[in-house]
Amino acid sequence: MKYAALLYLYPLFLLTACNSLDIYEKQTTFPQHEWKGNEPQSYQFNITDTVSKYHIYVVLRHSDAYRYNNLWLNITTSAPNATPVTQQLELLLANNKKGWLGTGIDDIFDHRIRITQQAVKLKKGTYRFVLQHTMREEPLQYLFGAGIRVEKSTL
């Protein structure tokens, strides 16, 4: 009986193994659960598909003890053969109605916050993203990690 189930699942595994992942995600963990403002985090991704459009996310993990409902970041993006562009963004992590906006287990919360309003086309080549927090608290406590996620749009 259990072998019959395996025979049905085997072709499914073969089909899914041939698909590309279509997601690039890199994160930095902060061993002391703090992020120093003078320690920017850098992430590189190589884009080969120039036909698809992409969404770009900031990925964060923090504890319930994090003191703020937001996080201010400078995000510097370096595209292939282009001048780096820095933008300052406020990422909302909580509000008074819902509390933490991310997903949580116990007292740890994960956020995947899209920073592109619409899907964008990317050039072929290596992209570099640098994240640096600009909060007044130094170092910024109760953060477990931060990163970038680049995901192909499904629409």
C-alpha cells in the first residue's frame, strides 16, 4: 500500500525538480541580536532572466521585545553598469489595531516587506543591495536578522 503511494508521488518529484526556483534570498543573522548602524549589510544577486518582472523585499526577524513599530533603512541599489541609488524607507512592522504585522511563533516575528510598488524589470548581471538602519537607538536591539529577497512576479 505504501509503495503504491510512492509510485504516484515519484512523477511529482521529477516534475518539480526540473523547475527553477525563481527566488533569490540572502540574510544576515545578528548573533548578539543587535544591529549596529555603522555595519551595513550587503547582498548580491545575479539576474539572468530579463524577460520576467521581479518584486524586491526586505526580510527581517526580531523578537517581541523590539521597541518600535517601524524600522528606518537606507537601501542602496547597484544595478549593472549604473550609478548606485540610495533611498530611505520606513518599514512598518506593527500597528495599534493588529500588533505585529509579520508572522510569528512564540515571541519571534518574521517580516517580508515588499519595497517595490509594482513588479520591475531587471537587467542581466549582478545587483548589489546594501541595507543600513538609520534608527536613533545604537545598536538597535532585539533584531535577529535582515536580508533581501528578489522574487519573480507571477502576474
